[in-house]
Amino acid sequence: MDDNRFDLLAKSLSSGLSRRSLLRSLAAAVGVAAVGGEQASAAPSGGNGKSKCYGGGSQCTNAKQCCSGSCINRVCAPEISVDPCATMSCDDANPCTTDSCAAGQCKHTPVAAGTVLDTQTAGDCQLLICDGIGNVKALADDSDLPPYDGNMCVETTCSQGSIARNPRMEGTYCGTGGACDGMGNCLPPCYGVMAGTPLPFYLQAEGDCQLLVCDGKGNAITQADDSDLPPADPNPCIVTTCNMGYITAGLLPPNSPCGIDGVCDETGTCHSQGVDPLCINVEAGTPLAPEFQTDGDCRLAVCDGYGNVSWNPDDADIPQYNKPCVIDMCSNGAYTYSKREPGTPCNSFGVDGFCDENGGCSTS
């Protein structure tokens, strides 16, 4: 302790100061305090010799005395270092530089020369790159073709980095059968064409029984063409043809050949030709002889007219099961039955009885 501080301490002790004032004088005289085993730092001096604030670890009575602005348990908290770059934006919006920040200073480093920009304008015949010193440079790119402008008689392309539009040669196909005039215009297909001249085949609708021709006034009209036959119908028993410019369809005559060894019927259905010897060349609906019939099956075997055997319903061909309380019958070619009324007299194997509700003959 120097002499000045010692004299100040002596005067304070002899002046009868209060305990609080005495402690302040003692602290000012000594200038240090032991806090948690560490020595507190002295407050920095201002330009006029007065303290501005106390550093971290110094004793304090309020936050204003501390450089950190925080006084905890009468001790100044350490000052927190703040990165000056944390609140700075160094983006210069230049795609040809890499932006960075160090010690509060922005830095813009040029990217390598020839670096292609991510953002390009499609169809402008140019390619944007960086020149290596932080600038954007445009190069000719004749592969960056402009979009189709809708005019078939104008070729849109690139020429040394610029968009070029050149008329196609006269006679080039365009539009609906038209032709280019060599000046970028599409003329209709019948422009300046003699009446009755058919339009090119690629403008005709195949199989519609009509022909597109020019009328001599620059217009296309249709006329009947019965030689422009429509495609064959998927049904081999239906024939399609043309009649005065209209598509018509009709049935082939019955027994006309169709498919593989088949014949057509009167409804336009193709039937496979059968090989049953009982029905070959036999008219449809002809019943087979009795010896080829099945008794009691509710059906009648007949020929279908195409060499096959088919069966028609025969509700008169009733089976006989000989159950006294059951009435056998046929319905639309299928067997069915009904039960007699309960209590109806019946005879089962020579024994008299009565029909029950289950269709049985009860003799008990």
C-alpha cells in the first residue's frame, strides 16, 4: 500500500465514519478484493482520471459499475465477447463472388473464370459465365435454341449468340395441308389450285367413303368416293362398304363361311361348324331320333343347323320319381317339384297313409 492510500485509511479511521463509509474507504485504499480465491481486477481509468467501469471479478454494488453491465453477488460478471459478423450481411448479390466475413469486415472473393451461372435465360442463344474477376460475362451459345413461335413457315434458330428467324423455302408443308410461300406465310392447300384436284393423300381420311378436292376458289370440299372402303368389321358375319359416300354395314347371308370353318347365322353370329354326324347338313331345330333323347331330363336334343347338337327346353319331358306326396314337373327346361297338401291320402309300397308337411307319406 502506498503512502497516500495509507494516509487516507488513517483519516477515515479517526473521523468516526459509519461502517458502510469505512468499508468503502478501506476498499478504495487497498484497491483489490479477494473473491472466490481470485483477485478482482481494478476498474479501468477514464481520460479524466476517473473510473469508467469495473472489469470482471471486481466488487460492485450495482450493474452500472460493471463493464459487463451485470453485478451478481456484488461481483462484476465477465464481459461477453460478441462476434461482429453475427449481425452483418455480406451478400453482394453477385453470382461471381464468394462472400465471407472476418473480424467485422466483409470479403468478396471472385470465383474461377469460366464458372457457369446456375441461373440462365432459356432460348436466348447465350451462356452466362464468370470472368474470374467478379463480373458476369455472356458467351454465344447457338445450342440454346429459342422456343417454337407457332409459325411453321419460319425457322427460329441461333446465329453467333443472337436469335435468328428465317423464312422456310417455298412449298414447305405447313398447317392443315398448306404450303409456305417463301416469305414466312402458310398458304391453304387449295390456294391457286384447279377445281377438282384432290388434296394430297396425307390430308385424306382413309376409309370414310369420301375424297377431299379443291373447288377452284381456294377451298377444300368433299365428294363421294365409294372406292374408299371402310376397314373390315371385327365380326366376320358383317360386311362394310360404301354407298354414295356413306359407310353402310349389312349381314352376310345365313350359312356364309366365316372364321375358321364357321358359318354365319341369320343374326350375324359366326358359329363353328360342328362335326356331329347326327346334325351335319341338318336344318336347325330338327329333333334327334328318340333313341338319342334322354327321357325325363326336361330337354329336347335338336340340331343347331351348323353340325352341332343343342338342347331346347321341353317341359313335357317330366321325370317320374314316383313319390306319392311329391308332384314332379319341368320349368323352362329344368326339373322342379311341389309337395302335396299335408293330410292328402297316399299309398307307400301298398300301405295307406297321409302326406306330411315334408312331402313324405306317413303310414304310422
